[in-house]
Amino acid sequence: MKAHHNTSVAAEWEWEKDMPPAPGIRAGDTIYLSGQIALDSAGKVVGEGDLIAQTRQCFDNIKAILAREGATMRDIVKMTTYFSCPLSAEVTRDYWKVRAEYFGDYRPASTGVSISSLVFPSLLVEIDVIAVVKAVGGA
């Protein structure tokens, strides 16, 4: 159901269709993505115990969902990363290395938060983003 100017980003993966939240919501020229976790297109956890693999899967999911709305990683203006693993200099370094693979020298505003757990115990990271793009039908 369409609520005035807000529209849900279409779910494409089967597991997305079974989840209560939409993959994202578009409100005008702003796209709010639900937190992305390390599930592949089949709904299987990727990289159990491996922060690098899970971070890559999160960013791959973000990239794919943004593409559904004609957006790219450079349209991201705000990102929040939730870590359920113990944070250390090594974890931080690994995360930043993977992040640089997806953003290069682009630096969206960001927050990192340490939490006790995520929706599945084997998940180490969850990332949500806000992206701003040209409004549909806009000038």
C-alpha cells in the first residue's frame, strides 16, 4: 500500500519478502534502508565468524538495494554500523579496509556502535544507510 509520498523499495530476494520490514523506504529524494546483515540472496548467513566477509555481504546488499532505486554508494549521506563482536584495533582496521573497497575516497557521515547481539547469533555486523538521490520526476 502506498502511503502518500512514501513508497517501499521492492523486495527481490525471497527472504526479503518474508521479513516484516521493507528493504527500504523512499520518501521523495531520500532512501532509508533497513539494516543490512550478511545474508546472501538465498537467505543464508555468509562468513560465520568472519567480519570481513560479513561486512562485504552487507555492503553488497546495500549496493543492490540502492540500485533498485537508481542510487549508488556515493548517494549515501549517513551510515550507521552496529558491531556485535568485540571491538579492537584489528576489527576497526578490517572494517575500514572493506569500507574503502566500496567507497574509495568518498566519506559519508557515519556512526559505529558496539552492541551485545544481532537478530541471528552468528552475525557480527549490521549496517543501515540513508541515501539522497534526485527525486523521481524531479528536475
